Amino acid sequence: MTGTVSSAEIAAPATPSVPPVGAGSSRFRWRLPFSAWHLVLIPVTFLLLVPLLWMFVTSLQTQGEANRFPPTLWPQHPRFQNYPDAWATAPFGQFFLNSAMVTLVVLVSNLVLCGLAGYAFARIRFLGRGVLFVVMMATLMVPFQVTMIPVFLIVKWFGDNVWAQAGIDHIGALMLPNLATAFGIFFLRQFFLTIPVELEDAARVDGTSRIGVLLKIVLPLSLPALSTLAALTVLNSWNDFLWPLVVITNTDQMTVPLGLSYFQGAHTTQWPLLMAANVLSVLPMLVVFVVAQKYFVQSVASAGLKG
């Protein structure tokens, strides 16, 4: 009869509800305002920021505080005058202008030449394309120290015959070897492969030339990759030290990394002024990274989808 309860049901104990597997961990994750990985990433980030923080602190110290041991964690009287002093001690205006010129020329050249070469490797079929691409990629495995002397001789010959200057002590010597890079060609080629070829075929049917397809369709869709390559090129060109050290001896042709040697003498180093100059040289690169950081993950992930 409806509503009656059997004796077996009365005698049976109540079965406790068992939470599903992983319920505790999900409640734990729900309580955290952030991902648990941040507990690892935050200390690692702090360790990476320590050199930058120490550089900034040292730039505000006096020479005596910079040489003190144990080191001073914060100066008693922060000396912001170190920044104007560092700018006036060396011709940093000329150094910044030289670095800006080299970086701008190398940036524009890489975007143009690497874009054309990357598109050719991605879309145009020609004899020896695969072999040429493999040879180009093999150059990425050769350290610069191995090719430095041949590049030096080539640039020296080019300088003697083109800009007619004895040796290669010229700002053009900083630009010539970096006008195009194998990494830039590879990077853009990989990204171009992710763009549907049907878009280009439709434009070709409408009568658009190959260059028109590249300029009107491919490049606008490749803005993340172009922005990332631009940021990497600017960072590499601005911070380059080894090649300018080899080819530049004239003060008027020096870039910012070479100009920092003004504060290092044979016996002493002006640490506060050197660190203040370092902070000034790092600021443009921080601006470039902050502006371009949103394109990094998207472009790098897309460039590795096809081979």
C-alpha cells in the first residue's frame, strides 16, 4: 500500500553521501583568488626582478655606499642627481641617437626582407626551396663567434668600397650584418603557413598580383607575428654589445652598450653613475616590451602549428 514503509527499509542504515573524487581540491581552488601556480611563479618573478631592483637602488647611492660591505639595501639620502650626472659625463645623446638609427634601419629591413623571404618559402614553389630552407636553418646552429671573423672581413671590404672609410669604424657596419636574419625568415614563414590559402586563391582569381596578395591580405592578418618580430629585433639590436665592440672604436659612432664603458676605469668603477646610465638605457626596452607583450603568446603559438 502506498505510504507504508517495510521493516527492511527501517532496519537499513542511512548511507552517508560520499563526495566525488577531487571535490576537496575543487573547493580549495575555489577558495583561492588566483591559480595555485602563482604560488610558484611569484617567487620566481621576484628572483628575476632582483637584478633590476638592485640596479635601481645602486643608481641612487653615493660612491661610498656602493662600495660598502655589507651592502646598503637603501640609501639614506637617495641621490637622483646621479641621472643628470651620468648623462653629462658621457655624450649619451649621441649614443642614444646612434642606437636609435641602427635599431630603426635594422627593424625596417628585417620586416621587409624577412617578410618577402618568409612568404616565398611558405607559398611559392621553386627549385631547391627545401634544400635552401634547410641550409638557412642550419645557420641558426652556428655560434656568432664562429662566423665573426668572416663577417668582419666581408663588412670591411664592403666599407672600403662603398662608404669609403678606412676599416669598418662606421655606423653602417653595425647595420649591414643584421639587415635580415634566418630566425626572422623562419618565424614569419611558419606564421604565413597558418593563414588559409583559400583567401589568397580568391584574391588571385580576382586579378590581384602576388605582391598585392601579400600586402593586402597576408600582412594585415600577420600583425601579431610582425609585432613580435619587431619587438625581438629592437631588443636584440639595442642591446647588442659584442659586434659593436669588435668594429667600433670612434666615440661618435658608439652605441649605448659601448658608451657604458665610460664609467669603468682601469682601477675604479663609478657604480652609481654606471647603474644610472643602465637604467636610462633599459627604459626604452621596457616600453617596447610592455607595448608588444600582448602579441607574443598569440604569434609564437600560431607560428608553431604547421611545419
